Amino acid sequence: MYKLMAIDLDGTLLNTYGEVSEKTREALIKAKNSGTEVVLASGRPISSTESLAIELGVDNYLISGNGAAVYDIKNQKVIYDRFLTKEQVLRIAKLCEENSFFYNVYTEDEVIASSLNYNVLFYHKENVKKIEEKRTHINIVQNIAEYIEQSGKDKFLKITVCDESQFIFNSIMKRLKEIDGIDVLEVAYMSRKKIKSGTDDVDIQYFYTEITNQNVNKWSAIEFLLNKLQIQKEEVITIGDNINDKEMIENAGLGVVMGNSNPKMKEIANEIVADNNSEGVLEALNKFVLS
């Protein structure tokens, strides 16, 4: 029996429109009731991940910021963290602004951006379908660096940098890697999501990277929970689709990836299930947890 199941959100549990099917919801509750600790492990802010965890009924713990924080939902507190410092964030912000790179900063409870574009636009469109308390809080400011300097905030989960041009994006990656004390996620393909505009589907496609403090990943956060809950790594199943899920797929007792996954992820996975639009997580639940 798997005692802990960690599931990525975007591209994994959520379909292209950011939704979870009713069948998958029911299966998650069955897994929890059968004794498996179900943990959402996302790059999203704590508040956004928490609202979904509560909605799905898997509301004990969550992992946010790609492993930058573990949050105890019942007690409403961060119990593990590897935040970026204000100094690190401002250095990256300066580089992005000097080179006109689009970027946004994730705190525990919001995404700070200068405009609704790329990943921020997807969150905005996703919010339209949700009641206020379940929305991802997007804070649009005129100058991100100035806002951070003046806001008093000092805990930052990650920074996302995006661009539609692969040439420009490669330039972004090269410059970011010159900064010490951070990890820069190597994503080799475009993010592809869909939003509804009236009756039409609109594609949102862009190259992106995510920047965290050094040695931040979802598996390190999971290991903290394993020690706390006295669970062995062999008793863990993880499900993901992208490079930010790499460590948790490699180290878990069973690492499962989606049919829509990055090809590199398929090479390291123990199992491959259907894509995120074809109930891949439900397939994994039925096959490995509820059987």
C-alpha cells in the first residue's frame, strides 16, 4: 500500500482548462479514506494550492513553490520553507527589467506581475470560473521591483520568466545562470494551455523557466513530510509531467508521469498513464492505489 501520494497540478491533475473531473475528485477522496495521504505538490502559491486542496478534500498538507514550502492546512502554517530572499529577488528583477524580460514573482499568497500575460493570463482566466476565496490572487503593479522594496515582503517562493521567442528565451537562460545561489529550471519546450474566449478556445503558448532558492525541489519537501509522518520512500507514489517534477519521480517508490509529459520525464518514470485531458491521474489512482 502507498501511504503518501504527491500529485502535481498543472499538466497533471488539472486538464488544459485548469479543471478536475468529478470521477477524479471521488477517487482522491477514496484514496484518502483508505489511508493514503494525498498531497498536492505545485509551483503555485500556497493560497491557490490550498483552495484547490480544500475543494478536493485532500486538506492535510500541500507543497508549494516547487518545494519551497510545505504548508499544514489544518493548522494554517508553513512547517518547512526554503524561500528566496528579497535580495535574490531584486537582483533577478533588475536583470529582467534591464533586458525587458517578462517575469512575475510568487509569494505565499499572491502572484506579483506587471501585466496579464502568459502564465498570469491563464490564472486570470481560471479565476473567472471561481468564487473569490478560491482564486489565485494576482497583484498587478506598475514596477515589480519597487513594489517589493516598499511592501515589506521578505518571503518569496519563486520567480517565473517567460517569452514567446526561443532565441530571446535562450538569452534569458544564459544570463540567469550567471547568478549564484539560485536554481534555474531547465524547461526545453513550450508551455501550452487553453482559455475560453466566448465559445472559442484560445491557445496560450510560451517558453518559460522557474527560479527558486538553491536545492529547492518537490522531493526535498516530500522527504520532510516522510520524516514527519514516519513513511518510507518505498511507500510513496508521485505523479507529474514536467522537469520540476523530476526529483520526486526519480526518488519515489513509484514515479508516474502523464502521457503529455516532457519526453525526458518518460525516460525516468516507472509508469506512464494517459494525458491530463484523458483522466491520467484517475488511471493511476485506480491502478496503483485503489486496486
